[in-house]
Amino acid sequence: MDAVPTPEQLLARARRERGEPLGALLELYRNYLQLLAHTQIDLHLQGQLDPSDLVQETMLEAYRDFGQFRGTREGELMAWLRRILVHNLARQVEKNLGTRKRDLRRQVSLHRLAELERSSAQVDAALVSQATSTAGRAQRREQAAILADTLARLKPEHREVIVLRNLEGLSFEEVARRMGRTAGAVRMIWLRALDRLKQLLEEEDLI
């Protein structure tokens, strides 16, 4: 069986050929971007934007502007994609400011951009912290991307409780309010979700 190419090998091929190789490379990070978009919209726009729309816009811009990317490692590519997503989200946040004076809009926009960049970096760090020690394929992939792919395999309620509790840092009471459950029920769902996440990571030899 042929070895699975590393992200760096895919990146080198995308530089040479663009087209389909570039599309395949960017597709590796759809779950990662989807998770970031979901948390950032939840934190800053209260569901006023579909995360899938934001991710698609980000992917299209990344494809169009790939020639501007100068990195050679997966982590650099993920950071570049995250910045594109954050800038797109910042524009959406600015649109929701209403009809205010231009200078005020610019001031708030710059403040929001810095806030969004910090917030997305914190979510990224939280993702990595969930995958403590990794082995096997994790040595060839960034942990945040791996965990985002694994979270995408969970049942919706399991994924939601981990995102709200572990990535957004909400209290069990707030998570319960968001999910329409009791705090006790949410704790049980959360424990089952963590067990399932651990099981999936173990199956893939990632912990």
C-alpha cells in the first residue's frame, strides 16, 4: 500500500500544479475551519451567520490567493487559513454594528479583529490541549486538525457539549441553557462525549 502523503508533500504538489491538488489540500482543513467558525460565530455573532458559509468563503479566498502563501509547513498553512477566516468574520461583525460613523466603525472593527484573532488562537490552543500525548499519524499532522476531524465524527450532541464546555469554556449551567437540558443531564452527556472522543482517538492510534 502506498504511503499516505504528508501535508507538506501535498503542499509542495499544490504549489507545482494548483488545481485539483490544491483543492484536495485545502479540503483537509474544512473540519478545522468549520469548528473555528462555529465557535467564533457562537461567541461573537450569536448564530447570525452560517458557519458553512463562512468556511466556504474562506476556502474560496485561500484557493484564489494561494500564491501569496509563503509557508512550507502544515502549521503555517493552518495559521494562514485561520487569519483569512478571522478577517472574513470581522467583516461580518462590522456589518452588524449598524449605521455608525465611519471612524467609529473602523475603530471597533480593528478592536474586533484583534479580539477575534485572540479568540481563535485560544480555541486552537484548546483543541491541541484536548489531544494530550499523541502518536502514529499525529506525528505527521497538526493536533488541532486531527482533533477537529475526530470531533466531526461524534454525534451532534456530543460534539456540541465538547465545543461549548471545552472550547468555549462555558459553565455547565450555561451549556445546559444552550442545549435545553438540565445541568445534571449535560454533565452526563459531556462525560459520555469525552469517553467516545477518547475511544475514537485510541482507534486511530492518536493517544
